[in-house]
Amino acid sequence: MPKQSEYQYTIRKHILINKIQYDSLKVLENYGVNVSQFIRAAIKEKLQRDWNEIKESKKEKLPY
């Protein structure tokens, strides 16, 4: 059996969205956008942009 690549999508994370967000994603889908890939790219961009802030907030929570 071939080994699974660590980049292969095998883990599911379920999110809840509201009707407006759902309708927006449907519009993107109608324009031929791969919605799953779009969401992955948006998450990646957000993490890259905010990583330093996320990292700093973790340091402040340490009790010592």
C-alpha cells in the first residue's frame, strides 16, 4: 500500500456558517471557484498575517 502524504487531505474539521456566508460561497461556486481550496487559502493567509500576534498573546498568558 502506498504511504499517505502529510499534505493529503485526510482530517475533517467541521465549521458552522450562517445563511449569508453559505449564499456567498454558493455565488463563488457558481463562478467556478473551488470553495474548499478558497477556504484553505483564506485560513493560510489569515494565519500568516496574524501569527506574530497569536504567538505574543500566548506568551502573556503564562503565569511565570
